[in-house]
Amino acid sequence: MDVYDRIMCAVSLLNGKLRQCFEAAEKQDLLLINEIRLRADRYITVSTPDGERFITSDGKLAAFRRSAVSVSQTDIEGIFMSALRYSIHSHSREIAQGFITLKGGNRLGFCGTAVYKSSADQQVEYVNKVSSVNIRISREIIGCANEILNSESLDTIKGLLIAGPPLSGKTTVLRDLCRQLGDVYRVSLIDERGELAAVFDGTAQNDVGMFTDVFNYYTRYDGIITAVRTMSPNILICDEIGSEDDVKALEYAENSGVKVIATTHAESIDDAINKRNISKLISRHIFDRAVLLGTNQNIGRIMQMRRLEQQ
């Protein structure tokens, strides 16, 4: 499924005037869209490489809200229920996490009033009065990991850390690494948020490699431990590491002879290294290489590469 088809999958969740403004848009404008944001009693906006834009009733992307399409609370509730396919109970895990994986690999994030199971059990059971939704368009950029693969021989590294701020393309690059490596090696993909493989109705919407086993919605800790014990991977891939549990699980993987490729939020490689748990992973020989990805016009591009010294 190409990007345009994924965008139209996202648009299909919308109703009435909201859908019509996207159907009126030029294809080249639609292809710029990374996210579709809707907030109750405000205006529909889209995120593009040039920043936030309003969308007008005739499908134009505008910097100002004049002629922008307004969004009602009813619109928001309809989109939310459509994303759930009108089955709240079958999506309880996703509701608790604040996002839903959609057909095509898109992801719908949402916020509103949290309803907890009980005062003792601090787990979100449902979100009432959903007030904002954000549909993030999934993009498979085939070959975007080539720069990393061409610069580093997998045989010579222990583990690779991919750092970058939000919207730097970390997940997209990691997905392409998984696709390419998973066509050669046994890869275990720990897809805690369902965003890398984008499993929908049991089928991965994204190409993550022929020899890749997907641990969908496992916590990173459970997924890593289970993968190492049951699938004998050559490589383990996971997104957004940084917790104490990640340190324990990834140390177990490294001790079992598994190479690790992972991402972390950071503004620079130094910023990543200075994080306590990332520093632990480096000192325990989990990672010996790091790359930093850029943002805006440099999304997905390597801005810096570094061999990591043991801390």
C-alpha cells in the first residue's frame, strides 16, 4: 500500500464536510501530510514538512484559519468510534495506551477524560469525552536505512542505537532496517505500540522481512525475554528504549549473543549518552555505535555517527 492509499484510509474515517475537504485536495498536497489533527470546537489541521496547516473546504492547505473547516465534538466521537470499529472491549489495551492501529498501518492517537478501572488499579479503562484525535500517516520509505547499512558492517558492531527528537524518522528508518535485515537474518521485532509492523487483524501492514517474528503489543521487557528464549534471533529490534526494565531485558539479550538495534528520544548523541539508563546500556556493551537523525527537511537523514566509548 503506497502513501496515498494510506492517507485515503485515514480520510475514510472522517465524515461529511471533513472527508469532503480532503477529497477536494490535490494529490500532491495530500502527499505532504504526515498527521491529521482534529480538536473539538476548533479547526482541522494537518502536519506537513513546512509546519502545521489548516485545510479549507475546497481542499487547500493554508497557513491561516480563514475558510478552515471546523470540527465538532460529534465529529470527534464519530471518528473515535469508527476507529474502534464500534467495539470498545476488543480494543481495551489500545485505549489504555492512548492510540489505535488502523488499516494501512496508520495510528490514531487521542485524548480526553480518563476513566480508571478503580482507585487502586491505576490503569485507564476508557477515555470519556474524547476531545482531540491525531491520525499519524504510516510511511514505508523503502531504502531509507541504506545509509546506515552501507556505513556499518553488522559483523563488526555489537549494537546500534538510533537517536533523534520526535518526528525525526526514527521509526521509519528502524522499520526499513528490519525489512532489509529480516530478509537475511532471524529478527525478532518487539512492536510494543503496534507501529512498526502495524499488525491489523493479525496481518502486518508493513514489510518487516521474511525471517522476522513480530511480538505485537508485548511490553518491551516481556517481548525481549520471550523472543530470546523462544525464537533464537540473530538480531533484536525495538523502539523507544530508556527504562530500567529495558536495561535488564537488553542485557539478557546481549548475554545470549543477540545483537540489538533500538531507538531512543534524544536531541543529540551526547543527550542520549547522558541519560542514565542509556549510559548503563553502553557501559554493559549493548551498544557500540550510535547515529543521530535530523528533523524538518532532514527527516530520516543521518546528521552524526559515532563509535560509543564504554562509560
